[in-house]
Amino acid sequence: MKTTPKISVIIPFFNAEMFLERAINSVLNQSFKNFEVLLINDGSTDNSAIIAKQFIKNSTQIKYLKTENKGPGIARNTGIKHTKGKYLVFLDADDILDKNALKNLHTCITSTKSDLGIARHKMLTSNGDEIKTANLFNDTILTKFETVKAFLKNEIIPTSWAKIYKTEIAKKTFFPDLFWKEDDVFILNYLQKAKKIALTNKVVLFNHCYSNSLTRQLISTEMVKDIFTSYSLQDKYIPHALKSLFLKQQIQTLLDLFLIFKIDSKKMEKDKKEIASLLKKRASDLAHLSTKINLKKRILLFLLNLSNQIGISFVLLLLSFLKNNQIKKLKEIKN
């Protein structure tokens, strides 16, 4: 008689032949052994499927599923539907788990009788050098209101990974059909059904930042549209008392997009006019809400909205002087 796994690990992958084996092995080598692995092929065209199927031959703990290429969020939804574990964990194909990750995550959520467990993760360069450790908090318990506030203040990064979920709640919570910022919507929706959130200071995941990763790709119309759509979907999950924080986050994201657009504009062969139009419209839309924020953010939003009066080129020129250090940092990340 087969025992029901305590944890389901969902790994979506798309053309990840260089990293997939490493990710899967990081799960198989866990000190916590009561798990299943769901490999979700998101329409790969390389040798990823061959690698995944080879693992299936050697382990009864691994399942293989295939979807059309619709992004990691939709692939994760497929995984959620087929999970058998009481808890679930997400892992991207180019990342790896610490050998005690499942043990520490399981302890975090069960010992506190929580609905969600959140841990630390380390960001690494493609060479394995550490960039920083994210989610720098001590072991504690938060309410969902406090957790949303921490997300909006960037004290906790709202990635789907480096967290452990109750499967019964996750099965009622699905990722939107987006390639960008789909995690934020999923987690905010999940929190609507949660009461108690546990934080652990254990590092459970190593996030590799490759030059070809999504976060470093050239800005595109699809990226900008997805980010704005994500914010529209998130809005209904934000408590009224946190709306001003939510608006500040959107303004900061819009500023980042303006700066990325400036950095990438010389490399762009298409979409340049459409992206500029999207950014200008977003600045105008947010400007109507500016009375809810402090003076510093109002001035920043006023500057971005000037792109509708004097043109985006002039605003980008101003930003190159006012945000020179931030531009340098973004260039370092993208390169």
C-alpha cells in the first residue's frame, strides 16, 4: 500500500536542459524523504523532457506532466491539480533546494500550526557567488494583514518559492495566465484564505540569476502589460488600510520600468512606441490617485506623468541625472 506523501514539490520547466537535473537532484537528496516531485513540462522544445523522463524511470516519487507553453504560473496550476501531499512547495528549474529545505519548511508550518510558511533564500550569480540573502527576518508569526504589509514594504519577497503551502488552500487558489508577476496574485489570493503565517530564518533555496533569466530579458510589450494586469488583479486583495502602500509600490515599479526602458531602448527593434505609450498611460492613471501618498512620491509621479505633456524622451533625460545610481545598479543586474 502506497503512503501519501507529506510534501509535493512542483517544478515547472521550459527549455531548462542546462539546469533541470541539478534542480531535481536537490529534491531527491533532501534529508526529509516523505515527498513527491511533479515535473511540469511547459512546452519545452529542447532536451528537458528527455532528462525529466529519465528520472521517472529511476524513481517512483517523480511524476511527469506536460502543458502548452503558457508560462510558469499555468504550469504550476497543473501541478497543484495533481498534488497528493498535505503540503506543497514550488521550485523553479534553475534553482536548487538546500539539503534540509523540506525538513525546515515542514517544521516551520507544522510546529506553529500555520497556513503558510516563509523562509529565507540566497540570490546567486551564474557563477555561484552570493549576491544577497532575501527575507531577513527572525522566526515569528504574522497575521495575513501583517504579511501583506511586509510584501508591500519589500520586507518579504512575494515569490512562490522558498515557501510552504497547505495543499487544501492552494487547490482553491490558482495562478493567473501571466508570464510576469503571477506569483504576487497567487500569494495575495492565498492569504485571503489563511489566518496564521510563520516565518523562519532558515535558508531553504538558492536562486540563480542567469543572464537569460526572465528578470534580465529585454523589456517587451508583453512584460509591461502583464505587470500592469497583475497589479489590477492584486488590487482586490489589498486591505483598504494598505492602499497607499500599494500605490507607492506601483509607482516604484513604474519608475523601474521607465529606467529599464531607457537602458534597453537602443537594443529594441520593435515595440518601442507601444511600450512608451503604455508607460505614459500608466503614469496618467496613477496620477489621479496621487493625493493618497506622501509628497516625495507625488513629485516622482508628477515627473513620470510629465511624459504625457513634454514627451517621454525628455523625462528619460531627466531621470538619467536624477536616478543615475539606480540606472547603474539596473545595468549591473541586466548585464
